[in-house]
Amino acid sequence: MRKLVYLIATTIDGFIASAPNENPGFFMFEGPQAADLQKEFPEMIPGHIRPLIQMDPATPNNKFDTVVMGRTTYEIGTAEGITNPYPHLRQIVVSSSYEESPDSAIEVWPDEARERMRALKTGNGADIWLCGGGNLAATLIDDIDEFILKISPVVLGKGVPLFGGTIGPRNLSMTDHRIYENGFALMRYRQKEGGNS
């Protein structure tokens, strides 16, 4: 069974952006954690960024072969003219408002996200990266197998939450953690079997 992994940057008070469609420039993209993240999750580096950081565009994927995102997350890129952000992955945008795909490389799921995700997880392939946003994460909460939080030592006070809906209490088990000297933390969790209220 393929795993659905919510790998996301967040502040310590649980916000993934300060406003919808806003590029979260306040997160820590440089520092001692950068090389580790690039080595462990090369898939999360968008195609247009790779040449800027001297990364080989043909760097093989390590963990994921598919990325799933909501429309608001996808449109952070389209606002900059980027319609094919992760050409090295199968790209799925969950949106009921797109009448047709904005790019031939983008697969649109207009409805039934839970059912489609469950079918996708039973197929062959590597794990599936849920890269945002909070509303989609809340919709798919029962199907998220792993949470990998890239926590920057930033407090926003308000913004787009990690989960954009009521998900009820969730009991998680920490599976790994890494704390860097600049305050950045990489935290990994899984949902406890039968431990959700």
C-alpha cells in the first residue's frame, strides 16, 4: 500500500501561509537543514528552482512519484507563470472550479477526492506527497499515513492553518525528529491505530 504523506512547511503556531495564494517567503529555506532536506526529499524542489540551486534537473526521486495539492496551493505557482511546477512527478490538483486542466501535465480531480485517493493508494508506485493546502489536508485526514512538518521558528498569529477544517482530536505518534541549531525542526508523526476521537 502506498502512503499518503503530508509534507509541509509550517510555523510553530500551525500556519502554512499568511494568506491564501501567498508565497510563504517567511519560511527558512536556507541554513543547515537545507542540504538534508534536498537529499532526503529531492522531489519537493520545483523544476524551475533546480537550476538556480545548481541541482541537476534529472535528479532521481527518492520517496514520492506523485504530488497532490489543492487549487490555492497550485495557484501560488500560476501567479508567477508556472503551470507545471513538478515535472518530475505525476501532478494532481484537486479543484471543482477548473473546467479543464490549466496545463497538459496537470491532472484535475474535480470531485470525490477521498475515493480517488484511496484508489490511488492501492495502486503500484512510490508514496504520494500531499503538499497543501489546509482544506485538502482536512478532507483527506483519514487517509494521511505520515505527517512530516518542516517547522520554522516563526509565529504568525493568523493565516492559513495546517488543517482548514474540523478534523476532531487526532492522536499521533512521533516517529522521528531533528532539531537544527538555527531553530528549524523536522518532525515526523503517524496516526495511532484506533486512537482518534
